Amino acid sequence: MGTLGSLFGEEGDVLYERQFQLLLSSTLLVAVGVALVSPILETLTGPFGVSSTAIGGLVSAYVAPGIVVIPVTGLLADRYGRKPLVVWGLLLFGVAGSAIAFTTDFRVALALRFVQGVGWSALSPVVITALGDLYSGAREATAQGIRFTAVGVSQAAVPPVAGLLVVLGWQYPFLLYALAVPFGVAIWLWFEEPTSIGAAATDGGDVTCGVGGSGQLRALGALATRSRVLFVLLARQVPTFTWYAVLTYNSILVVQVLGGSPGVAGTLIAAASVGKAAAATQVGRATAYFDRRVDLLLLVHVLLGLGLVVSGLASSFVWVGVGFVAIGVGLGVTMSIYRSVFTSFAPEHLRGGMVSVSETSGRVTAASTPILMSAVVLWLEPTVGTTTAVRWTLVGAGLVGVAIALPALLVAIRSAAVSPEQTID
């Protein structure tokens, strides 16, 4: 096993498989759909002629389509295979995202971000599902961890670049999205469909055998409403909520409250992403130190909450960075474990749907977080002022996240297992 493989443990040699490399490459740029925009949001208020509160709509418009698109995507992926959805997702993401550089109409920009979000929504859960098709057990958990690490590396590298490019012109960061198009072409040419369902569709065979229609929906509904699944779903929302709280208010906290620059905001997001990437590489090793994976999750959820509290109270960029890195580490661990759990909840013909349930719930949280945070800030602002309102909102978000995640996980671990092979113990 090579150096890169050994970094991730015994199953790290998945890095050298072409199927995995193609899936990994498709997530590198798509991962920065929000992280690229986050450090430049304050700068975009001028070109688009909107307030610092309204500019957060560029985040909500991007993540909102997933609420509708992801459930449909999961059903289509289970019916026709994974490859077509990955290709079309990349093309929509690249074309719509780069087109924002050519408009100053905020309504048009929001529409393009919505279309770009459709592409992202069609792609991200299918990649997670495809990894569950290709691998199982420790090998699948390692593959999910490496994917999450790649996401973190991408999110660490791109925001500082965006912060530099925006100095030359606000349009230039958006042009980076166009790189998704050649990735889509590569998937079309060289990726081999990993499911028998997709192979049947490609060959013109029967793709409805046991996986389509109301029977599929009933089976998926029965699985998704199991007590353990429901409470794991609830806890899974907290890392997403925490991250989107950071992405939405990073620029405002750094630029408006602490007097920094978009470049500093980008650097701090990069620091969080480095923490996320580093933690994801070590998920397998970290779980070895705990008798139950749920104990690791409980500990790391506390770390996520503390990260937001420290960031909200920070009086300097150093302390913001400390809080952001703590959040990044928490994300790297929690999301790697949660995604591994959800791919193992279902058999092949329901796996896309099960992952879609998980990812849809995450999109609901991601889309609503900027709106909820802005509402709280606007409510507090007349009484305590903008600076204190932003700080208190971040601190409150951290405390609420801990108060939700810990009880949900404790209830989940006491609920009946979905199958003898699958637990979060």
C-alpha cells in the first residue's frame, strides 16, 4: 500500500481504483458550491445592490432545490442507475454556476444559483450511494471518509482563491464553477455503472424488477420511520446546521464585526476545512479508541457546539479560527460516520432512496439555517445592536445544537437495530 493509502488505514488502497477516483474527482469542485461564495458575500452586496442580510439568499437559493430534487434523485438512481445523474448534475452545476459572472441582477443570480443547486442535489447523494454500491463494511467507511477528506481539502483550497480573485473583480470566483463541465465528460466516458439496475437500463433490460412504483415507496417509508433511523436523522441535522451557520455568518462576523477582509474570511473557512479533512482521514482510527461509535459521536457533538460558542464570543481572528477548526474536526468525524451508517441501512434497490432521505433532511436544514439565523439577528438587532445580535445568535446556535444532538443519539442507541448487521454502537 502506498503512502496515501496508509494514511487512511488498511483499506486506503481504494484511492488507487479508477471507479473511486472518478467519483472523488466529481465532488472536488462541487463541494465548494457554498464555501466559494461564503468569504465574498459581503463584497457581493455592492454589485447586486442588496443588504448584507439579503445576500444570504445566495446560500439558501443554492441549497433549497435539494428539498424536492434529492428524493426524486434517489428514486431515479434506484431505477435507472447512478451514472446518468452524476453526469447531468455536474453539467448543470458548472454551466449555471459560471453564468452568475455575467449578471448583476440579483433575481437572475438567485435563479442561476437555484439551477446550480439542482445540479448539486442530483449529484452529491448519488456519489454517496455509489460508494455504498462499490464497497461495504470497513472499506465503505474508509471510502466515505476519504471522500469527505477530499471535500475538506477542496473547501480549504478554494475560498482563499476566491478571496484573492474577488479583488480583481467580483465575477471571477464564479468562473471556477465551469471546471465541473470537463469532470462531467470524464464520468460519461470512463465511469462504469456500479449497479445491476443501471446495467439493465443501459442494456435496455427490465429495470422495474422490485424497485419501482408504490412498493418501493412503501418499503422506503417503512424503513425511514423506524425509531433508530428517525433519531439518527435528527442528530445528523446538527452538523449541517452548525456548518451553514458558519458559512452564512463567517463573512459578516469577520468583515463587519471584527473589521477584517474577505481574504481573512476565506482563510478562516480554509482553516475549518483543513480541520474537517484531517479529522475525516482518522475516523477509522478514532473509532478504535471507543467501545461504541455513538460515544465518539456524543463527544464530537459537544465539540461542534463549543466551536460555535467560541466563534461567537471571539474578540480576535485567532479565536474565530480556533472555533472554526473545532467545528471542522467535528464535521469530519460526524458526517463520515453518519453517511456510512445511512448507506448500510438499506439494500441496493432502496439504498439511493435511503441516502436521499438523509441528504434531503440535510438540505432542509441547510436551506433554513440562513433564514432562521437572519430572523434571530433581525429580532435581536433593535435591542442590542448588530454586533451583539450576531454574536448571541452564533452562541445560541451552538448551545441548541448540543441540546438536540445528545438526547437524539441516546434515544437512537436504545432503539431496536434496523438489521442485525447494522448498528451505531
